[in-house]
Amino acid sequence: MLAESRRPLLLHETGLPVRYYLPPQDVRTDLLTASDTHTYCPFKGTASYWSLPGAPDLVWYYPDPKAEVAEIKDHLCFYEVETVTG
């Protein structure tokens, strides 16, 4: 298991699915490799990425997000992953 959290931050963006940002303590970051990829969002700022073998840039985070979304700082978000609730 790569991540398990009972305390995600939910981010609602227009036209996109709800994104779950997990605290880094709830993610096995030891299994991830830092990527050289960076992207820019006008609403959140510059994102950095982590990869798994065979899954490049699977995880992203904002080390210095814009003030409006400051709570997502360093929280990790995943591309289309299976979630389990309960």
C-alpha cells in the first residue's frame, strides 16, 4: 500500500474531479522518487512531482502554494487511484 489516510484535504476545482491531498505522513514517500517535472497552475502555484517505477509523475504536491490554498502545502495528490472508504 502506498498511502492510507483518514484526514485528506478535499479540493474542488471547476470541471475537474474532487482531488484528495494527503498529509505526507500518510504516504510511503520512501517508495517514491523525486521527478524533474514541474507544472504551473494559476490558482495553486508550481507543482513538483514524485514517481513510482513504471508510473512517472504519479504524485504531485505544492511546496509553496498560493495563499488561497495554503493548506495544501506539501500534501500529496495522486492521479486516478483506487480509494477505499469505511
